[in-house]
Amino acid sequence: MVHPANYSLSIGVENTQSMGKKMQKITVIIHTRDSQATLPRLLDSISWADECIVVDMESTNRTCEIALQYGVTLLSTSIVLRVDGIRNNFIERAQHEWIFILDSDEYLSADAGQVVRSLLEEYGRNRDIFSIPRYNMIAGQIMRGSGWYPDHQIRLFRKGCVRWSDSTHKLPELLATPERIQRLEPPGCLHIHHDNYDSITQFIERQLKYSLNDRYPDQGFSFERYVAMAYEEFGFRLDEKNDGELSFALATVMAWDRVMRGLIHWEKLGRKDTLSHAFSLPVTTISRYPDCIFPSDVEELRRRIQEFESVPGLKMLKKLVNSLRKKNSRIVGLMKKMRKYLFK
């Protein structure tokens, strides 16, 4: 499948030969684990890099063999649950000042080398970090909204200017002042291409893996907060205009991912706290009406969830209608539709 922005992005880019000694040298760092299916495409797309370091986590297939065929520097490390946390360990191994980090299921467009060097030539003296948009392909579809695009990633930076935490899919800490960060805005700019998940089933499996292997704080547990985040996540991810039914499916998974994380966190802390019964609410259905039911303010949302717990079934809906009737004239009609949908 052809990805968007695989065409040339460079406009008036200087010929690289004319840059001579002015060109900044770049090290690309890639972390792999059984990545033989995607690694060749990635390595082909970064052949322009001055140095490439592949950090392999005990692959059992041809990943290392493929890496060596491309003449990269191959390093080995033990298997870790969260790759983010070990990125810092290998940045210092790079020979060059500028670092570009890519995952093994990502790749760049054909003219990325020219574009990257042009960016460093233009901004390198005044910028330390570049925030790059990313195309995500999920279940055979390139996502156009739903929080999956433009999905800016901190991947191109000057050594010593970012630091990752030992967590899953969190942006790194930025060790540069805001004016030293350059955010690339689509369209017509450099993009990272990411083949995330082959199917919804794989998407669910990965989300469960991430939630089970993530780190959870030892204090400050609030299941209500996890439920609130579930509603927030569904509203954020739902974008049927741009991504159709797949948007609804992924938003549903992401909402319940927050609930599952709450339960995992609760168990890791010894099941000492009282669970809110709010997790049984039909999150994805009620969230179709976020503007009139669930406010953007988390504290107000938490208060309403507490009210829900004491009023079961249809009484809960009736009480909510009465409490919000004066605030929103559309609420009665919407709630009737919800009752009909939920209890038909």
C-alpha cells in the first residue's frame, strides 16, 4: 500500500554535494526484537545516515543477520518490557551530535535524507529538538484523525537534549528551552511512517501487553480517575468523519484500556482501595454525548460519577436528566434516545 507523503518533500533543497563540510552528521538508532519483516524497509530508508546503530534484544530470527548485511553497528541488550527506558543507555554510543531514533516498524520517505539535512542546515544553530508528525497505519488503514494524526514525535534531536523515562509510549523529557524546539507542521513536511497494527485483534493484544507491563505509581490511586480518563480517551479518539467505523472500534479499545489499567493498578497495590462501580457504565455509548453529559473538567466529571454510583439503572438516568434539565434544553430528548438505545 502506498503511504501518503512518500513523494518528494524537498522544495529548493540545496544539492548535498554543495553543502560540503557544512553538513551536520547524523546517527540513526534503531531498537529491534524479531524485526526481520520490517527492518529492510527501514534500513533502506535511512541509507543516507552517517552512522546507524541497531540495538537488538535477543532476536530469534534473521534480524541481526539482516542488520549486518547493511553494515550497521550492531549492539546487543537483554530483553526489556519497555524499550523507552533503555533508549538513554545507547544515545551516548552515537559518534555524532545529531540523533534520529526510529522504531523497527517505522520508515522514512525516499528523500528524507535531503530533507533532514536541509532542516539542520536551516535550523541547526538555533534549534536542538525537532517534533515530527507521524502517519499511523492500523488494520490496513492510514489514520487521518482520532488522535492518531499528526501524532508528533520527538525523534530528531541534539545529543543531551532529551531523556526518556521507563514507561510505555510516553514522549521524552525535553532538556531544552521551548524556543529551541522546532515543530514541523503538515502538510509538506518530513513525516515518519508507522505500520502499527495488522488488525484490531493485534491492536487489542498489544494494548493489553502495554498495560500489563507498564509502571504504576505506588500511591495516589484513584479508580474514578481511570474511569474519567476512559471517557476522555473515547472522546479524543472518536473521529468517524475522518476514520469511519474503525475510529469507533479503536476508541472503544482505548477507553477500556484505561479501565483495565485501573484494575491492574488496583491489584498491584494489593486491592486495598475501594473500587468505584462506575466501571460498569456503558462508556462507549454514553460518550457519544460528551458535550451535554460529561464536562471537560475532570473534577466535575468525578463528582457526577460519584452520583451515578448511588442511583442504579433507569433512576440514574432520570436523576441526571433532572439535574441537567436547566443547563441544557436538549438533554431530555438525548436521554430518551439513550434509554431507548441502552434498554431496547
